[in-house]
Amino acid sequence: MKTRRLATLGAVLGCTTALATPAAAEELTLCWAAWDPANALVELSKEFEAESGHTMNFEFVPWPNFADRMLNELNSGGKLCDLLIGDSQWIGGGAENGHYVKLNDFFDAEGISMDDFAPATVYAYSTWPKGTPNYYALPAMGDANGWFYRADWFADPEIQAAYKDATGQDLREPQSQKELLQIAQFFQGREIDGKTVYGAAIFTERGSEGITMGVTGALYPWGFKYENTPGSYDMEGAVNSPEAVEALEFYKEFYETATPPGYTNSYMGESLDAFKSGQVAMAMNWFAFFPGLYADPDIGGEKIDFFVNPPQNQAGSTLGGQGISVVSYSDKQDAALEYIKWFAQPSVQAKWWELGGYSAHNSVLNDPGFVDSQPFAGDFLEAMNDVQDFWQEPAYAELLLAMQKRVHDYVVADQGTAKEALDLLIEDWTETFEDEGKL
């Protein structure tokens, strides 16, 4: 499939908008994770440098170390970052602990409206308390956990016939979580082009956030909820519901029956490596990586295709993505706010999408040419309509570490039952919320 530009790009990419009341020339440092979209942002930001006279520096940290490095920087009141593209789950701590500048007055003064951005991204990336019109970030990078697969294998007549014989069904993009597992199990241990291949690469990493981001890809389609009533912290019967237990059991079965051997501590990089090396028929990963995969000379183009995380009892995708915030400890806040204003322009947002970033601006997402602009664009829109996110509480890190331990102990280390793992998780989270004064 040949990539097309959005219909509006030709009209807007050459346009620039003078920034009102520019600050004196500054050197700004923008902090983010080290991945493909960060490289695209470096390229995009050259236009800001040319327009504003400011110089942009970048501090990009590998994902496994990103949270520790940046949260330590914020908690210590460090001045490394003037701008931070922080994970959605940090917004509560960023607001309550005074790490992020509240942007409401700035948005009002500059005519920046949150109505111009996708509602799910405003809710997840910008607001605290959740859903209130109190903004601490501009939606910067829409993202969700999706899937990609070897389209050339799925189209192979011999493989299609073998799948039909084995299952009585046609080989296709999975329409449910259970069909996803069935397809993965079909490919597990199969010989293709003289090489033994495996079903799928999923997330199992223990140290940071990996297995939580993976297992929620099953929990959410089964109907998982963190609380019975939002804001109540009433978790009994929600976190450990029968549907949640079934979903966690499903993920363990997936791990045990349809992944490469030794796949005990895998996250983004391992998923990409497994797919690019021809080990697996399918892989989960963030949409952020899809442009690079499609462009890959070995496994991209006609050899790859993409699908949204399949539903089960309901549609549900694990939210990724981030907002961009001004760090309150920065001595260059005026210049940092100039960058926010520049980045919010529809013309800049259109180019951000073209370069490989994921704009959350409605002018990009609602453009008539958006769905056809990339082979994964329609799946991205579908995913963002049904995303769920992890806790965004100030105690996010402690809450995440508890889930990492409990689900990894069950899924990978084979300790206890799914119900026991979720019961223990409620105990962990209850203790955290009691310490926080929420219970």
C-alpha cells in the first residue's frame, strides 16, 4: 500500500504562524522516552527553532529506565527538563505534587481549546482530577496497544488450508480474544520456509510496566474495572471479578501455549525483535512503532498488516501515549509555553502525523484522508475510541509495581491461581490507598 498524505497537508505544511510575545532566545530541554516518535519530534522541532529563535535540546531515556529517571527528576525538583512528555499515569502526581504547570490560564489566553483534541486523550493525558477542566498537559502523542501480523503467511494458500483443516474456519484477522489465541496456537511450532515459528509475541516483562500493559490487553476486553464506582476505591468484586479471573487465566494460557520459548521477560524491544526476525506470526506492541514496521525493508510493506486489540465481552484497548507538560521547576517557562502554543497548531499537528508521530488533534483525526493515509490509521482511530488506562493516582508507581509482581508471579512464575493473584493485588492496592488517605 502506498502511503498518502492527508488532503490538507499540502495547504498547511508550508504555513507558519508567528508566535506572539516571544521570549528571549533560550535553550530548552525536552525530555521523553527514546523511541521512534522521539526522533520524529526532533525533526519536527526544527521548525520551532527557525520560527522562535530558541534552541531545542532533547533528553531521551530508554523505556525501561524512563519512569525511574524522570520521576526521580521531578521528585527532586530538578531543572533538567523544561518540557516533559510524561506518561499518562503521571498526571495525578504531576498535578498534586506541583511538578507540572497548570495550563488553563495559558490555554485561555492563547485560544487553545481542549475541544480541538480527541476526548479520550484530553481525559487521559491532560486532566486532574480526572474528567475535570483542570489541564496540566497538552495531548502530544496518542497511542494504544495494538497488533501486527505476517500478512504474507496469512495469505499463503497452504497455510490457509492447514488452518481450515485444523479449525474448520478461515484464517483471518481475529475478531475476538479467543480467536486470537486460536490463531497463535495454530502457528506455534509450525515450520514455515524451513524454520520453526511461534504464535505471538506478548508482553511479560517484570521490571517496569510490561506485563501490566500486556495483561490489561486481555482484562479490558473481558470487562475489567479498577473500582465498582469511579472515585470510590471500592475494588472488591471489580478487580477480582469472575471476568477478570477468566481474562488473567486466558493470558497465562496464551503465554504457556503460543509464545516463543524462554519468553519470560519481554516488552517492546523483544516483541519487535521476535517479529522482525521471523520468529512469530503476530505481535502486540504500541501503535507508535507501526510506521517503522511498515517501512521496514524486510518485514514491512505487503508482508505486514495490523489490527486493533480484539474484543471479547466488549471492545477494549490498553491506552498508551502522553501529554506534554511544562515543568514547574524550569527557569524558562515562557519559552516552554511558546513551544506548547506552536505544537498545538493544526498545521504542526498535521506534519507531526506525517513524520510518524500520533497527533490527537481533531483536525488531523477527522480529516477525510486520515484513514487512508497509513494502513494502520483506521485501527488507531478504532482503538482510541475504546481505550482504558491504568490508575493515574499520585501513588501510580507503587500501584504499578504491585500489579507487576502479582500478575508476573502468576502468569510467568506459575505461582498460585488467577483469583489468588487478584485478591493479593486488592490487598496491595488497599494498603497503598490507606497510606494515601484515600481509604
